[in-house]
Amino acid sequence: MKLPSVQQILHTSTRTLFRFPAVLLAAVVGTAAALVLADHEGPPNPTVLFNILLAAILGIPYLSAVTLTAEKKKWGRPAFLGALTVAVILLAAYAYTVPADLPDAPNIHLIRLVLFAAALHLMAAVAPYIGGGELNGFWHYNKALCLRFITAYLFSMVLYAGLCVALAALDHLFGMDVPEKRYFELWILISGIFTTWFFLAGVPEDLDGLDASDEYPKVIKIFAQYILLPLILIYLLILYVYIGKILVEWSWPRGWVSGLILGYGTTGMLLLLLLHPIRERLENAWMKSGSRWFYASMIPLVVMLFLAMYRRIAEYGITEGRYIGVVLAIWFASMVVYFLVSKTKNIKVIPGSLFVLALLVGFGPWGAFEVSESSQVGRLRILLEKNSILTGGKVQKARDPVSSDDRGQISSIIGYLHKIHGYDRIQPWFSESLKPDTGLPGTKTKSPTLVVKMMGIDYLPGWLGRGDGTITFNSDRTGITDISGYDRMIPSQNIGGMNLPKRYSTGEVAFWVNPQLDTLTFISASGGEPADSLRIALRPLVDGLLEAYANIYESDIPPERMSVQMSSGSMKVKVYLRQLQVRRREGEVKLNSYEAVILYSVLKDR
């Protein structure tokens, strides 16, 4: 294998630039915006850079799809430029919907980004070959894209790892101060420009000639037959045994089984797509009958999927996840009918229909967000009216005790609205603003704990009301951290799981954490002599936070409220928790992880 010369690399890079100028421009602009945002220090401020970044992320697959479709369909320059202009206008319109204070905004914007990104990647996969025929070319085109993406990702990871080692060498060997954020910025630079450019350089240029290709990598058949096929059989066995259990016990299917059914269906379709070009070969005759059996096996599973989704929606209403689950159930049912009945069995239907669904689900009154918000606000209205909290369209404090079940549901819905949508739909119910400070611009809103308290009831986290669950507390990083009275600081330490330090030492102070993560033991040393130890128990702090801020969406807790300090004859220590995650399992609360900043002073006179 002959390695490419520098001249060949430059030539290929230049050809890629002239072939995909709009795509690479989007990559450069998005990367620049991301680098500026990553380099920013201090309190987050509203900025147009978030709008630019998200539009650029969508622009890469969208503009790629337009460029490749123009090549395949032999569009003239006016038509191509017109399509690019329309794409830029639509991306600008999308950017306009992105809030400038994205970190404080509800998650609806990031979820919509994921949906649109999935839709546009599917568009790039199917648009050049839209229409009848050229199934073989369509398959080889997507095979080339997938293999090139994997190659680009692996090359990028190796390049990133190598450059990270180089930066670390400059830091440790030559005394150069390399801030930690430079490593993240390096990842942005490589992912945004190198990965995109390298991927585009490997996109096939002769799209018309792919239909005549009979090349089939042996590794794909090995992967499909010896990895995916056993996985499918395992999924199928588990699911059908579970169906038998449901029939024997005559019980509803659990919601968790939905993910396994979707995994089985997705893996099975991927297997059939990977084997599609060789299904007609004599030695692969089993594939045709296997395809029919797969889709036939999906029939009872789709029924069970509908039943599982119906149970969850009937109990807790519609959310984005359940909405998408129902849409996927309908899609799987449609694919089962199509591939069992249709004579053509066009594989373009799979990515094409998913593209349409992902696009439609992302916006409009029929979309996941509008339907989910309306469902949850409707449930909230019924609960508040039932408890005489919402009367005449206005919220008043509850006069009578509210049952724990109703408190849990009200708290859950308020938490959901805070995290995903914001409070715009329920703001008219309140005479007081649901923003922490009406004088400040932006979308930041009061925590669910405070909003529920405005109704005259205490917040009841869902994980406390329904059993197991996880809760996260976040310190207000824009607040003032009091360092007075301490001489040294151990910078941010991520403690928990694989990041549990067995022992940390600065020369003056050493500390370690017990396996339960709830006790930090410190030892100071003076003149090489070990000194007495100081043990800081975090459990009282955790209990206090649970009592005051038991809220899975709580953020911006005052730093002092998430700190604990102690002193001994040899030293004094103060621990600030930037973030704390705890989990309840079988009635017991355990610490999962936390990020700690430690201040200390070694007392000389003792």
C-alpha cells in the first residue's frame, strides 16, 4: 500500500474545498464560535455565538446533502446556488429560534437540535438517490459514507491523543502553563475542521458509477453474521420469554421493555441492510426467508410496544420520549407491513421515512414538543383544580392538605416544564413572575422547588415518592467563593466511580476518600513527621441539602450552602462541593459522585 505524498494530500484537500465550499465554511464558522465560547471565563452571558454554533452544526449535513444531490441529479449552477440559498435562509431562520442564553434555556432547544441533526443526516444519506432504481448504488454510497465516518473518527481520536501528549509534555517538561481548557479547545478544533474535511475527502465522486459496483467487504458480512445475528437471537429469546411471562401472569408490559424492542428492531433492520447486496447469491438463500421471519417476529413485539407506551401515557401523560416512542412504534408497524406485503421492498424507504418523521416531530402543533407540553400542562391543570389551588385561572396557596401522590405528580410536572419547556404556558396562572429577576434578560426561571412552594405545598421529588432514583445538586458557580482564612487550594477534584482518588498529596496535606464517598480523611505533615488526622463527614451536609433542595433540577445553590469546614490542632480544611449526585436505592441514600474544591491551611504552631 503506497502512502499518499504531501502533494497528494494538498491536492485532495484542495479538491474537497472546491467541491464542498459551503460545508467547510459552516464547519469553520461553527468551530470558531465553539472555540470562543470554550475560551470564555466568568459568568455566562447571552451571545449570538450559540445561534451561530447550532446553525453550523445543522449546516454541515444539510449543505452536504444539497451538494451531493446537485452532483447526482446534474443540477445546473443556478439551481445549485438557489438550493444553497434556500438552505442558508432556513438555517438562519432556525438560528433565530435559538436563545442567546442557551445554557440557562430549557432543554427543548437541544432536543430539537438532535432531532433536526438526525433528520438532516438521513437526508444526506437518501437525497442523492431519491426516486426509483439504483438500489445497489444507494447501498454502496451509504457504505462508503459509514466506512469513511468510522475512519475519520478513528484518525481524529489518534491525532487528538497524540497532540494531548505533546501539550502535556510542554507543560511538564518545559514548564509551559497549558490550561486544562486548551485540551477541550483542541478537541473542538480537530472535530470541527479536521474530521469534517477528512470525511468529505472520502465521499465518492462518481455517484453514477456506484450502481455497477459489486465490491462487498468481507468484514461487513463477518460483522453482520457473527456479531449482529447472535445479538438479534438473544434479543428475540428474551422478548418472547417475556411475552410468555406476561400471558401467564396476565400483566401489563413494563415500560423498560420498549427500549429492548426498539433495539431488536433496529439491529434486525441494520443486519438486513448490511446483507442486502449479497442476498441473491446462491449461498445466501437463507437471507430471504430470514428477512420474512424477522418482520413476522416483529408483529407481537410491536403490539407489546404499543401496550407498554399506552400504559405509561395513561398514567403520566405524554412527554417527548413517549411521543417519539409511539411514533417509532407506528413506524415499525408500517415497515413490518411494507416489507411483508410489498413486492419491491425498496430499502430507501427506511432512511427516507425516518427523515420525514424526524423532521416533522421536531416542530409544529403536531410535533413532540407542543403535544407533550400541552399534555403535561393539562394534567397539571386537572391536579391543581382538584386541590382548589387553581381557581378562576389563578393559582392560590392550598388551603387543605394535598396528598403525597398529588404533590409528587405536581412536583414532577413542574420539574419537567422547568427542564424542557420553561414556564411560559403556566405564567398567566401566577401573579408573580416565575423568573428569578425580571430585570435581567433571558430565559432563566425559578427552580421547581420555589414554584411549587408558591402553590402552598412542599416539593416532593419523584424519586422520593416512587422509590429509586438519582438527584443532582449544583452550586451557583457565579457566586462568590469565600477563601479568606486559608492558605492553599486543591483545585477541582472529580470524586466517584473511576475518579475515586485512593490518595492525594500536595506535600503539606494528603487526603483520601472512603469507599462510600461520604468521609474525607486529611493528614498534614510537618518536618516529615506525620500529624493527627482530620475527618470530614459529608453525610450531614447531604441530609441538609436533601431537606432544603430535594429537587432533581435544582441549580444555583449558594456556594456556602454546599460547603463544610473543620479544623484540628494541625490544620483547618474547607470543602466546597460544586456538584453533588446522590442515589436512592431500596430506601438507602448513597453518594454517587461529587466535584470538590478544597481549601486548607497547615497550622505551624501546635
